[in-house]
Amino acid sequence: MQLILSPRGICKFVTVVALMFSLLFPTGRALAAYPVLSVGSRGEAVVRLQQELKRQGYYTYWQVTGYYGPITRDAVMRFQKANGLVVDGVAGPATQSVLYGNGYRTLKFGMRGLDVSRLQSALKQQGYFYANVTGYYGKVTENAVIAFQKAKGLRIDGIAGPQTQRVLFAGQASSQQPVSRGDALSRKVADDLFWLARIIHAEAAGEPYIGKVAVGNVIMNRVKSPGFPNTVYGVIFEYYKGIPQFSPVQDGTIYNTPSGESYRAAQEAYYGLRPVGDALYFFNPAKASGSWIVRNRTYITTIGNHVFYR
């Protein structure tokens, strides 16, 4: 059957389609503007994708290639998993919208990540969140979101969905208060703690609590040492002769969600608890020989399954 529309009918049809489009894509930037990228894709869009994934810690290959291969696919899958998206390894419009910050993933109790840190920072700036920025969405964050929703006439559920975040960040953007050094420092600390908790969880999930703090102690010692990168992220993702310094970077477990205990251990190590003193190295003798470390460094102690050397 052929559908024939009059000119007036065509106008109505176009209007309806436009309305549906605006409801589906309320951010003002159409999701269709992003091309679907998958294994085999090449070009500037892939370069941009890899650069942003690398900036956020998901793409760890040393070179941005502009080719969408298995490494890029795996990075996209890690990003999708971390952000509650469909995990298919295809960088479609929805995935890219969240990646580039034009879309918001729904944040709620129990979630962790840099976007939670950003949420806390915005709530803090506007007077709803009074604790430290941690990157963990706990009761304090939930209560702050509820207070914000009440004040703005939004649905009160303690969940920072897209609508709540759009209102929150719009208020942040229109604020006349400049970003202080303290706010910038809070964001840096949240970022450091996020990655420190990740490496602690990946390296020492089965270790006693003090062993978790000890791993964080080593990372912080490296940050302060002139022989290593001077950031937590830089230390974790350092490569030597093409090989990552930490096996979780190589096997991908660095991207697993850290436990609450790993976060607590990260905070203690970050703020100065030093159960292994000035140790710069550790390894598990049951999994690695550590022959270079044993020959060239000084043994300090053993905690759980790890031995520590300065």
C-alpha cells in the first residue's frame, strides 16, 4: 500500500518528526552528529575517540593511531562498562555523547568514578555538599542531591539523573564565583584517590588491609621520587621498554571497580600512612621471581603475599 500525503500532511509529518527528535535529543546537540565507529574504522573521528579514551584512562596504548582495532574496541568496552552503557565495543552516538560530556550517565548510591567527583564538586560549589570530594556516591552525596532537587523543584529521589545534572551544571556554569585553588585541588585529589584505589584493588584485593595500604605507600613513594613520574596516574601507567610497570595495566584489571576497603586504604596512603616506609618496589614471589629487585634493592618486609623493597 502506498502512503500519499498532501502538502499540509507533509508539514504536519515533518513537525511531528522534529518534535520527536527534540525530545529524544534534548541536549541541543544531535546524537546523530557522531558517526558509528567500530573495528576497521579509520580517520579523524577515531583519533579523537582514542585521545579522549586515553585522557580518561581507558585507552592505554602508547600511540594514538587513528585505526579502530581490538585495542580501541577493548578500551571502548571498558568505558561502556564503567558508565552503565551497552557493552558492545562499538562507539555509537550514545557512547560518544557520554564520552565527550554531552550526555550524562545516571549516578546513584554505590557508584564511583570521575563523574561522581565532578558531581560532588558542583554540589560543593553551590552549597549542598560539605564533605571531601571522594568520587564515591554514598549517603552524604545522596542527601546532597536530595537537598539540591528540593531547592530546584526537581523530582526528589536522590538519584543524579540527566535532568538533575543538567540543572546542576548549568548553575555551576552561570556562577559568578571563580574556581578557587581549593576547588581545583579537590578535583586533583579525587582523581588521585580514584586511581590509587584502582591499583590497590587490582594488586592487593586479597591482601590484608595493611597490605593494601602498603601498596598505596609504594605508589605514593614513587610519585615523590625523582626516578618516577610525578603523578599517581603517571606512576601506574608507566612503561619501561614497552612493558607496563604494573601487571594490572597489562591484563586490564586496573579498570575493575575498587572496593570500599581499597578506597579507605588509598586515603590512608595518600595522606601519609607508611607501613613500608620508603619502599619503591613490591612483588608476589609466588607469581614473579623479582630477580632484578632482589639483586639490586634492599629488602624491607613481607606483608601477606607481597615482599617490599626500597
